Amino acid sequence: MTANNSQATRELSNGTAIPVFGLGVWQAADGPETEQSVEWALELGYRLIDTAQAYQNEASVGRAIRNSGVPREEIFLTTKFYPGNEDPRAEAEKSLERLGTDYLDLYLIHWPQSGPTWAWPGMEAAVEAGLTKGIGISNFSAAEIQELSKISQIQPAVNQIQFSPFEYRAGLVEACEAAGIVAQAYSPLGTGRHLDDPVVARIASATDHTPAQVLIRWAIQKGLSVIPKSVHRERIVENFAVFDFELDAEAVAALDALDTTNQTAEALANKWWS
């Protein structure tokens, strides 16, 4: 990982660098809500924006990027293939049309519906066609990563996973690292559920930071790229202010102990696509 600052990155297997912090737009409504949150984030210095075909807000993300005035090459843009469709390459072209850009920085399989391998050749075709610089996966377990590795010509660069002190998937992160895959944390705040936990609150008070900042900082110190979602300007500001402090070993251990997954190598407890 590069220096401990707001532009810190992790190098990916394809040679590009992904910011360790960005904005996710899951559950952000298409239109002004998404546009405003992405514009605010870019104005504040965020350089990683994460969307998906399933979110149905790609066009709003694209408009916000154009309106921001930030050069496209300075932004790391991710979208995800919806695996209810059949052809990842064709769907990438549609995403680029909606986003109004010539390329993606990262294109992920959103979840391993119908198995972890069938869509990968189409993902590789998207790279070969110049539609995306990198490809990866989301919600894949350690076993599914292993299965995919047997057929892949291009290795996944990223696995985006549900990850927080309460869903501390240490086994899965270790499997990612062993395979040369950067793990990326979504829902680091548990979609808000984890903000009121007394242990988190105690550490927030002791470090003079907020519960959200503590949870994000913990995931960054675990080596992950982290993409909290918010549509509120003050929270977008708050979430970004995590590079001026470090959690000590005692605080990290206390947060680790909140895990409810037995440090699993699974990606999710409930696989909605099964």
C-alpha cells in the first residue's frame, strides 16, 4: 500500500492502482440523488466511484463524472456485470453507453449466480475488446476463487465482499491475497447497523472520531479498499476523513472480536442467488 493519505492505493494484478477509499452508490436513486452524491465526492477528492448494472444508476454516475470537471483518467470507475444476463462483453458495451465513457477501470461479476466460471470468458473478452482495463469478481468465496483459477486466462484483480468487524471474513481475505486478488469492502458500516455498537462507540470516543470513521479505518488497516455509500454531503465528508489517525493494536483487537462469522472464507451467510 502507498503512503497513508487520502490518495493511497493498492496495486492490482493488471498493473493499475486502485484507491483504498471510494464512494459506492448501491441503493442511491437514479437521477439527482446519485448525481449529487458523486459530484460531492469528486469535489472532495474521492477518486474511486463504484456502481453496477443492477443499481440502475449508471447514467447518473456518468453525468456526475462529466459535470465534475475532474478528468476521466483521474477517476477509477467500477461497474458490475448483472449475472442474470448472458453476455458480459455485450453488457459492458451497454454500461459504457449509459456511463458515457470509453472504458471502465474495473468490471466485476456481481455475484456467482449459476456458478463461478461460466461468465469469465465473456469478462476476458471485455478486456480483449478494450472495454475495461481490469476484471474481477464480487461475493465469491475462497472455494469459488479456486474454481475460477482453474479456467481463467486473466486472473481476477479484485473480489468485492461484505466486510466489517462484524463480518470479518479473514479467511476470505487471506484466500484473495494468496491468489493475488485485492479484497474490497462493501457495507463497511453494515448499512448503518454497526454505528450504534458500544465497542465501536467507545473507540470512536477514545480516538476523537466518529463510529463510521472507526469502522472505515479498521477495514483500511486490514489492507482492503473500502467503498462506503452515502447520499448525504456531511457523511460523504465524514467518511473521507480517515487518513489523519490510526487505530492502535488494542482497538483493532477489540473490533476484531466483534466478528460473528468465525473469520470465515465464505462471501455471504445468505446467498440470495442460490
